[in-house]
Amino acid sequence: MTGEKEAFLDRWSRLKREQPEDKPVVPEAKQEPAAPLPPVEELRADSDFAPFMNPKVDDATRRSALKKLFTDPHFNVPDPYEPYSADFTKSEPIPALMLAAINKVRDLATGASAEGKAEESTVEAKDAEAEDAEAKAQEPDEPAGKQDA
């Protein structure tokens, strides 16, 4: 490396300037007229969408054809095995009895074991039991035909 007479960038610059400016002429391919596209309104799921994917077709036409394709129920059904397609924001509420037990443990862990808190948790637990009993009474019984195996 130390024996180089000309630095790399200097050599590259010199060779770049010495290159001939004439570039080979590439014959242009004959422009074939694009095949006429079927009307987007008449497309169905079994129609041929390949002409709409041609790069010469403008984006708005391609998008409208794809929208028409994906409105078909065959393509419009979400994948049940897709992990992010479910709505996990709606969950079952915590039962009142369990919530009372969680609050009691929280109070014990934070050291707030005053008698007032203990009485509140006892009242909450009784209210929770009553609410759970009412909820179970309102739930329909299982049909007589189903049996546990």
C-alpha cells in the first residue's frame, strides 16, 4: 500500500474523466398498445385481473380493480389463525367476588389493614356473593340433551 504512486480517489477520478462520453445506443422496444381493460364494474371473483397488474395501467384503475376483487366474500373473510385479527380490547369483566379478594390482598400487602378497610372488604365480599348468585340465577341452564363425558 505504501508503494502506490497514485491515491485511489485520484486514480478513480482520472479514469472517470478519461472514459468516452459516447454511450451505446439501445434500440427502443416497440411500444405495443395496451390491451383494452374490461370495465371494473363488470369484474367478478373469477375474472382475469392480470391485465390490471400491468405496469402501464395507472394506479387508480389498478386500485379500483383490486378493491372490486377483495369485496368478494371469498377474499373478505379474515384468517381465523391470524394472531392479530382478533379484538382483544373487549374482555370479560372480573367477577365481583374475585375483585373483592384482589382488593383484600392489595390492602394487606400495602399495610392498610385498618378495621374500616376490613369491614369494607367483608361488605364487598357479601355484595359480590349476592351479585354472583343473581348472575347465576339469570343464566340459562344447559339443555337436557348435553351431558358431560
